[in-house]
Amino acid sequence: MAAEQAGAAWHDLIVAGLKRHGIDLVAYVPDNVLTPLIRAIHADPDFTAFSTTREEEAVGIVCGAWMAGRRGAVLMQTSGFGTLANVLASLPVPYQIPVVMFISERGTLGEFNIGQTLVKRTMRPILEATGIEYHVCTRLDELAFTVDRAVRQAFATQASVAFILSPLLTGGKDFLKEPA
């Protein structure tokens, strides 16, 4: 893993982690911050990746894939996570389906949208209430290790896991518009 980190971008490390654990299906809701990850996954023929209309749909597809013998991941933004309490509590948690979620964090570090800040405050309590382990990823030098170990644990214990991708890692959304 140390060799794969040398000079790698955050999204490359996540792609390598997905591949290492046999995750070949990725459902996502488009997001500007996740665009480099989404593009890298689409560019890799080892993945089947597609956009969904809602986060609940993406989680449902990944759960169905697990039941059919495939491993999948869901990519979303913080605001999209706000719609997931019911689906997480009624499908992957009680049926022990390991949904691997990567969530780009909004609502922090210069956020201008009050809605994003409010939803961000609900994310960790929802994860904790449903018993879903989560990791806030802020450092590139820890990312490959964290993804590797947490995904391994998720599949071994048949429990979902969430990776909250901090703007400290991804660069976040650029809220400043360049002058024309």
C-alpha cells in the first residue's frame, strides 16, 4: 500500500482499495467533489458504474448486488446522505448487507449553503444510531490504510461502512468564483 500511495491522488487510492476488495459495481449520484473519483471509475474497465437518481436507489442497487454475489459501493454528497435514514435502517443494517459508502463532506470549512450545514449535522448521528461504522478521511497518507482495513472489516462482519471525505482530503467544493 505504501508504494501505491507515492504520488497518488485521493481518488486513485480509493479506486485501488475498491479493486483490492473485489468491489466492481459503483452506483452514485453525481457530485462535483467526487467527479475525479467517478471519472477514474468509469475509465477503468474492471468497474460497472452508473448514475442513479437518488441515494436510496443507489443503496438498494448495491444491496441487491450483494444478494446476487457482487460487491458494490455507493458515492454521494453529504446532502444526499440526509435522505438515507429509512433505507439504511430497513435494508442493509437489519439484513447485514455491507454497503460501502463514500460521502463527500459539505457543510463545513467555508460552506455558504445553510441547507448543507444543517444536513451535515445529522450525518454522524444517523450513522451512530444505525450502528454503521464511519471514518472521517482527512489525510492522504492514511487513506489507503483506512479504506483497506475498514472495507475488509465490513465484508468480514457483513456490516456497512461510510467514509466521510473531508475537504481537507479532496479540496472540497470551490465556493469562490473567479473574476470574469
